[in-house]
Amino acid sequence: MCLGIPMKIVSIDRYVARCEAKGIERDVSLFMLQEDEIAPGDYVMVHIGYAIQKMTEQEAQSAWELYDEMLAAEHA
């Protein structure tokens, strides 16, 4: 199963964003979101190194809550 990971944009350099989630930072391509207005502080769904969708902070938080529940159930 493949999951997109919600990440917060820290900085942007052309079509590459430095993103953070749970203390981990990664460089993410913004190529697929060229049509969207993206800025530091925005949240994006990241899949295999590409931001595939802009999302709200609440949507990102809800996704992380679900992922945390899945991980907890796996370790129970």
C-alpha cells in the first residue's frame, strides 16, 4: 500500500520545496503543482518525492492522526 505523506513547506526554491513532517525534512518537487499558489507554511500531500495536492492544516492533521492510529494498531 502506498500512502501520501502530509508535509509543511518550510522554504521554496523555484520548483523544489523543503518540507517538514514530524521532525523530518525532505526536498520535494513542486512540478505537479505549477498551477497552484504555494508558499512557505502551506501543507502539501507528498508521494514519492512529489507534492501532488495542496491541503489545509486540518486535513494534514487528520491524516497524521489516522496514520498514528494505524501504526499503534500494528504494534498492539
